[in-house]
Amino acid sequence: MGKNKLLQFLNRRGAIEAISLCTAIITWEIVADFIIRNPIKLPSPYAVFLSYLKLWEIIPVDIGISLLHFGIGLGAGAAVGITVGMLMGWFRVANRALDPMVEILRPIPPLAWVPFAILWGGLTHYAAGFIVFIGAFFPILLNTYTGFREVDKTYIDAAKVLGCKEERKMIKYVAFPFSLPYIATGIRIGMGVGWMCVVAAEMFGVSKSGLGFRLFQVFWPLHMIDRLVAYMIILGLVALVLDHLFRYFVEERLLKWKKGMVIQ
Amino acid sequence: MNHKLELRNVTKTFKTEEGELTALENINLAIKPSEFLCIIGPSGCGKSTLLRLIAGLDDPSSGEILLDGKELRGPSQDRGMVFQEYSLFPWRNVLKNVTFGLEIQGIDKQEQYKIAEEYIELVGLKGFEKRYPYELSGGMKQRVAIARALATEPAILLMDEPFGSVDAQTRNILQEELLEIWKRTKKTILFVTHSVDEAVYLADRVAVVSSRPGCLVKCAKIDIPRPRKRTSVEVNEFRGKLLMWLSLERTKACIQR
Ligand SMILES: Nc1ncnc2c1ncn2[C@@H]1O[C@H](COP(=O)(O)OP(=O)(O)OP(=O)(O)O)[C@@H](O)[C@H]1O
Ligand SMILES: [Mg+2]
């Protein structure tokens, strides 16, 4: 291959990315096979691939269950977080009344709620969902709050002059749409935290199924490290897909009026 | 007494960290129905404050503002406003921006669109209904803002330096269009500007406001027949007078300091 052709190839979309990924996998394979040589310490990518062949029937079920936990928690977190954030951002009284509680509860790590999740919910999907809820709730709350706080005064004045008088209409027609990008950011951060909480909650025995539960099960007592890695990769991929779906539907569609806005 | 709008001894003070700031002092002004009044004055003299008072967005510290002989209370759809800064709702497209006031009123959707289309056409933006504000130029944004303000059919249109941030040529075109709209709709227009040319081209009457505190120092009729020529002798003459009043104000202010 001539130098030019090589450059051309490298310039193709995804070329460098693919090469880099392949190199990483091959390196991993070599290290596992020839240097570590202990599948318990480090299973090879090939072994992981083989384990998928055995797991393909049960993995979708576990994905489904984890997504159920995730959905319950995120849904509740968004519903409560947006509502409370809206009240706190828009009404000074609500802010003063609720702020102390939020400030005290927020620093408690979501996993510290695991015992209560089990006490209150037993080993149900709701118990795992509860942990996700705790994780997702605060970022959604805080971002919604910020959005409502920062509503541009010009928009409020413009709406007033156009006859928007009631507080309810001002929220519906001005403050809420203005805050949507902030809310989206909150949900996206909440999704990240929530996914961590799913795995942790399931690992800690709030659930007897789901990706997190399975992940820990194959480690202890089963010691099937190739499967452990298989589950780790699945966990990452599901989160990646969720994030991309969210970005596609929310940023590209719902928030297309806010072109160029950065949601990190 | 058939004044559309009357300001009696209107004073507005703001509480700031350095103490009280008198933005407007003792403003007396009466505007007839369908009159085109330009308010001119240096930056910071209280022009926006004056319009906000008339819009009902702020209350005067003392004095009263009468609308059709009755003291006005708060904002209402009988006074439309075009703001100095861009105020289109960025999450609504052109059509939805124009329907905003109608939607608040709870008017039937079909009807909303019909009315909005009319005004979008009036400001020359037919075909841009689906665009979002970020896809519009500055001049187009102000046209939408005008259509939005007109859609609820206010009797009074308050305009705060609406063409302040567009280039000179576009500005001229927008001025002509505004006069056209004014002729057709018979609105009472209060138009704030700091451009002498703009005031002389547009207004029936011009009110000169001095700075700190903002007082009404001069109110003069512009008796030049329309359509006016921007370069005609009378226009130039009046422009000269207006400039003189403005600079007198400036020297007075300097002496006082
Ligand atoms: N909400 C406020 N609080 C305190 N001071 C204010 C407030 N609004 C306006 N002012 C002050 O009142 C004065 C007049 O302001 P205003 O915005 O009316 O000026 P303006 O004539 O519209 O100026 P420009 O031509 O630059 O728009 C300024 O000194 C300003 O600092
Ligand atoms: Mg101003």
C-alpha cells in the first residue's frame, strides 16, 4: 500500500478508532495468554467471547430486569425531582422550606439507603428502584432548580405584556420550556448515577436477579471470571446505548431550538 | 380630553446599593390616539424605564399614568411591547412566538394560526413560520417581535429601540415598514430611540429626555408632511434643532456636575 493510500484509509471515518480498538483487544489477548496465563486473574477476550455463547439466553432477561429497576428509579426520580426543583426554583417560600432537608439528605451516598430499601421494600423490584431513585433524584432536582432560577427576566416581562398573568401559566409557557435544557442535563447526570446505583443495589442483594446480581454471583461463589468480564462489558454497553438514545431523542429532537448547547 | 395615554408627575426612583437613584423625575406627557411619539435621549436617561412604567411592568414611585382616563394597573394586552433586547422565546418557532398572546387568551388553535399568519405576512416574514429564533437575523427577530406584539391587537404599541442593533440599511427598511403598519393599523405608538435621524423620520412628535435624573425637557411637533425624505431641507433643519436640544441638555448636565 502506498503512503497516500494508507493516509486515505486512515482518514476514513472510524478507521483510526477501529484500529485502536483492535490493537487493545489483541494486546489484551496476548497479555492474558502469554504473560498472566491465569484465567482467574485475567480471562482472555476469546474466553469472554465464548462465555457470551453460553450466556446469550439469560443476559437479555437480566438486562430487562436491570432496566426495570433503572426505569422505576429514574421515572420516580424525574417526576419528584422536576416537581420539587420547579417549586424550589420558582417559589422562594418553597425553597426556604425544602432547602435544609435537601442539603442534609443530598450528601448521603445512595448506597447507604440499601438497608432501608430492603426493610421497606423487601426483595422487590421497587427496593432496587428506590436506590436508583435516590441516586437520580438529586441531580435532577438541582438542575431543574437552577433552570427555574435562571429564567431570563426579559422572557417573563415579554410574557406578562402578552397577557400571561397567572403563576401557573407563567410556569407552563415560560419557565418550564426555558428550563428544559437544564432538566435534560439533570436527567442525563441522573441516568449516569442511576446506572451505578442499579448495579450496586443488585450486587448488595436488594435483588435476586439483574446484571449487578449476576455479576457478583459469577464472581462469588462461582468464580467464573470470564463471565464476570462479560457482564462488565454488557453493563458498559447498556449505559452507552441509553446515553446515546437520550442524546438523540432529547438533544436532537426536543431541544433542537437550543443548537450548540453543551450537555456534559 | 381625549388623550389615549396621560402621564402626570411621574417619578421613578430605584433603590440601589449607593442609595436612591432617580431614573425619572416629574414626567408630564399626554399622547393622543393614533399618535406616533418618539422619545429620544442619551443612554441611561430612563427611556426604557419610562416604557416599562407605561407597560405596567414597573410601578411609578409617585404620580399616575392614565390609560383612556383610567389609572393603569399592571401589564395587559391593550399595550404591546417590543423590547430593546431580543425577547423572542427561543423554544418557540416564529409562528408559535406570534401566537403566544393568543394561546394565553385560550383562542381556538385554527383561529390563532389564522391571525398569526396575517401579522407574519404584515411584517414580511411569510415562509419563515417554522424557523426558530436562532435561525433568524437580528432584523428578522425584531419583525417577529413586532408581529407578536401586534397579534393581540393592542391599542398602544411600545417600542424600545427596536432597530438599535441592525445595520443602517435594514433599519431604514424597517422604519418604512413600521410607518406602513402604523398607517394601516392606526396604533398609538411610543417609540424610544437615541437616533436623531430615526426620530425625525418617524414621529409626529418628539419628546427629549435629559439624563440623570430623566426629565422631559422638550416636546416638539414635527410638522413635516409624509412621506418624508430623509435628506430634505425640512428634515435636516429639524434634525439640527433636535441635536441642539440634546446637546444643550448635555452641557446643562455637565455644568450641574
Ligand atoms: N431595576 C433597576 N434597578 C436599579 N436601577 C435601575 C433599574 N433599571 C434601570 N435603572 C437605572 O435607571 C437609569 C435609567 O435606565 P434605563 O434602562 O431606563 O435607561 P435607557 O434610557 O433605556 O438607556 P439605554 O438607551 O442605554 O437603553 C439607569 O441609570 C439605570 O442604571
Ligand atoms: Mg433602554
